[in-house]
Amino acid sequence: MVAFEPRLFEDIDPDERPSLAAALVPIAGMIVFLSVGIVAFDLDPQFPLFWGIAFTGLFARYHLGLSWDDLYDGITDSLLMGMKVIIIMFTVYALISSWIQAGTIPGLMYYGLEFLTPAVFLPVTAILAAIISFAVGSSWTTAGALGVAFIGIGSGLGIPEPMTAGAILSGAYAGDKQSPLSDTTNLAAAVTNTDLYDHINAMRAGTLVAFGLSVVLYAAIGLNAAGSIPAGRLASIQTALQGSYVISPLVFLPVIVTFGLAIYGIPAVPALGTGVFAGVFTSMLVQGTGFAAAWSAAQSGTGPETGMELVNGLLDSSGLIGGAWIVTIAIAALSLGGMLERTGILAVLAHHLGRLCRGVASLTGVTAFSAVSMNILAAEQYVSIVVPGMTLRNLYEEQGLKAKNLSRAIEASGTTTSALIPWGSGGLFMAGTLGVSTLEYAPYYFFGFLSPLVLLIMGLTGWQIVYKEGSGADETASPGSGVGTGVPGED
């Protein structure tokens, strides 16, 4: 859960509240800076975001009249909210390197190549990721702990890395949405005053449809993705792994410890942190690595020389220190998002979006657009849940809709699309962890597009839309729409 109270439109003094035109100025500036810096000059995102911070700060100080202290407070609040994200980023980078040094990831690759085939790899990867994510309640833990291994297995089978990354993300986010252990699932229920299990039940049908379609698509492209594997290629990869690492059941100790703690209910940071210790211990116990060398690998990364370039590239990692590049982008994006929130710009944009609502279909669409917009502007999936959840609550009340319609909408469109924003915390983490850029894996992250699409279809057709008793809407519901039907799990 995240203790975050956004500024709402009604809470801001009218004399201090930005107009819609004023609110759009920093947004336009951010778009220009990112476009010019990244597209035109091929710069990394840090300084284009820094330009946006400077421009927004000056605009807020000298046009909107905020003090520097107000802006610093906004940045501080945003960074405090994102601190868990930053710690997880650093921890996962150390975990990946320690698990490579321990032989855990090489072992998973070795046995994965033994049992999986190119035709079934993508759908099986998505399903396994969904099961694990549901069990541990974290898409990030799933991708961070097993993503590199799945990428390695896929590469060995001839599957392009972006396809594998897309399958991992589809499964990870689908399982996360249905898990009562997930922090975003709990947060969406909390900010909309919805019972947790009512929220999960409301998401189930849409999640199953979107994920089921994703699996079908992975099965279809998996039939043609790999082509024919050159003779002896898998054996060569396995030989290279065996030549550099001891491959035995003991190397899976870090996996058992980390996921065992997560399933038991231990939060992501301590579970992943324990995984780093387990990786170092296994490295010393199984691989014979010295104490200092094992911790050095977790800190500075690995650079194995297995005699096979493909394997070397897959198992090359940057360690804890390598996480700094990603974290600097996350800090800059969170800082900019914090300033936009403190100035009231996010509240003004959300309010004017809410004014576009004329019925259930438009309300569902506006909710989805608000959640995605908050992901883009604030670079943090928690904001994409909290701001629309608190801003649009009254509109759902006015239309006689149960709160779980809102909780479903913000998570189906906010949580799932966070991995599609290159400068957002979700996109940064997944791209850095999986070693595949956001723009490369985006076309294959089917669930990220299908989940909001299914949500919009619900709004248009009335399927799974549930009204409060006595609202009168149930009298006009179409047969089979799920409106006012009293279906178990929908009340």
C-alpha cells in the first residue's frame, strides 16, 4: 500500500488552480523535450527529463506562483512514493548477477532447453509466468527473478528476445492482477472503497479473456517464430553452460528460498533481498566462488567466458552498480511527476477528462485514458491508480455504478500499461531486467493492449457492468449483459 493523497480539483483554491490551458503548457514542454532529445539527438532520457523538470519548475514558480519549497515538497513526496521501486530496481540487478554466478539462471536455461520446444515455448512461458505471479503477488518479482532465464531459454530455441519478453510480461501482469497479495491490486481496491475480493472477482472475466487471447496469439506465432534449429545448437549451448558452471539441483536453492518467502507473504523487497544472500551462499557452496568474489559479482556484475558468444551475451550482467543508469531515469521521471501533481496540473487534467463523461461507455473510456495518461505523465503506476481512483469516484456514484467497476477499470488500464511507458518505472524496470527495450517488446506484450481493449468493450456493451441495487439501471439491462443479474461473485 502507498500512503499518497493527491491534490483533487475541489481541494485547490480557485485562485491558485491552473486553468486547462496553463496545465497543458508543461505537458507540451515535456513532449517537445523528450521528442527533441531522444528522437532528434539520440540522447538518453535523463537530460530531456531534466529539461522538463527545469521548464516545469520555472513555469510553476513564475506563472502559477508556487514557491520553490512547494515544488521541493512535491518532488519529495513523489520520490518517497517511488522509493520502493528504486530499492527493488537495485536489488533485482544484484539478484540477477548473484544468481548467474551461483549457476541458478544457467541451470534454469540448461533444463529449460532440455524440456521445452520452440512451438510451445511462448504460450508455456506466459502461463508459467502467470502462475508464479499469482502465487507471489508480484509481476516485478516474477520478471526479475526468472525473466533472464526465460530470455536465455528462448534464445537457445531460436525465439526472438522481444517475443519472449512480451510473453513473460503478459503472464506476469495477468497473474499479478488476480493475486490478493499484489500491492497494486490492494491499492486499487483501497482507493475506490471496494472489498478486495469483490475487486478481484470483478477483474476475473476481463483478465481471462485478455490473457486467453494472448496465449492463443503466442501459440500462433510460436509455430513460426523459431524456424529450424541448427543441428547440435542446443547441445552446444548446454555444453558451454556445463563447462562454466556446476549444474545440479542445488543451484535452484535461491529460487526456492525467494519464491517460498514470497508465497508465504513476505513483501517483495525482503524476499528479493534474501534471494541475493541465497545466491551468494549458493555461489560459494556449489560453484566454489570465494566470499569476496561472490559479493563482487552481485555488486559489479558478471562477464562469463563460456566459449560461446550467445551464452556469454545472455549471462553478462551489470550487478547492483549497473542499476544506477535505470534509477537515474526513474528519479528524474518521478521528480517531474511530483511537480505536476503538486502544481495541481494532474488534478485539472483529470477533472476536465471527467467532464467528458455522458454514460457508462464514456466513463469507462475516460477512466482508462486517465490511468494511461497518469502513467505517461507521472511515470509511476501507483499514480495511475490513485489519481483516477480518487478523482472519478463521485462520477461512478452519480451513475449508480458499484465501486468495483471503477477499481477494475483503473487496474485493467493503469497497472497493465505501465510496462509500455519507456520512462515510467514499469517500463524502465522491465526493459532493464529483461535486457529488451520497451519499444522492442511492446508489439509482443499482447496483454498490455488487450486488457484495456476488453475493458472498453465492457463499457460499450454493458457486459460485467454492475449497478447498485435500486439505481433503476437493472431494469434497462440487456439480457446476458451482467448488469443487475445478481451473478455470484458480482455483488
